[in-house]
Amino acid sequence: MVENRLMRLFGRMDMIGLLRRLLCQKEFTKLGLYKGQLGILEYVIRNPGCGQKAVAEHMSVTAASIAKSTERMQRAGMLTKNVDEENLRCNRLYVTEKGEEVSKASREMFNKLDEKMFEGFSDEELGQLERYLERIIANLSENPEETVDFDFKKMCELRKKIQEYDKKREEE
């Protein structure tokens, strides 16, 4: 009995993630964004003139992946790349007006989606849900004290660990 209940709970958590991801992808497509590009855009907004290597480190992905995404974003008019005069091999990234607009529209889309997702929940229920989710995260974490606060970089590091694990398994 408990096993079935846990499977239903896991299934529901997965369904929430999949539905949210699907809705986001539909909206991103309308905005001309591909997977991962919003994170790049927002990092560059906070760090104008940064290099691709800094973006890659922040997002815990390869520099090649960032180079491909930024090239696509440049063609779409969201970013500009200027060659660093001191290091000709380094491109400095800047967000264009269109990139700012896309970022703002993405934030608004997330806000609307979050409001829809938690429609009908009281403040007390949201607090309860948050505590339950924090407990689940702590139960699964190697270092529970490090998972108390949401941190984009930590999320990227976890994704990178999963990718590294998958790659290692493929090589075996």
C-alpha cells in the first residue's frame, strides 16, 4: 500500500515538472529562446561585458555549449559579442534591447505560470508545501545544510553531476 502511494506521489511530482517544462518551452518558442538561453541572457544582464567562459562556469556547462548558444542568440538579435582588445581570443558579451525585452517577457511568463500553478492555495498552504519540499530535498541531499536556500548555481551543479554520471555510464 505504502509503495503504491509513494509511486503516485513521485508520478505527480514528475507530472508537475513535465507540465511546467512543456508550458515554458511553448512560451520560450514564442519568444525565440532555446533551452538554457534565458540563463545566459540573465547572467549577461547582471554581468555586462563578461566572457563566455564565465557564463559557462556559472551555468556548469562547457564553453563550447555557451559559444553555440551565444552565437544563436547573437543571430536572433539578443546579444552582441565584442572582441576584447586585450585578448583577441576572448569575446565580451552584452545584451541588446531585444534581449532585455525577451528577458522581461520571460520573467512575466514565469510569474503568470507560478500564479496559475498555485492558484487557490492559501498562504498557510504554500508555507506548508514549502516546508514539505525542503524536507524532501534535505532527505535526499548529501549536504542538507547547503540546500536550504534556492541557488541557481547549485541547480546547475546538480544537472552537471547528472550529465557527468550519464556520460561515465555510457563510456563503460
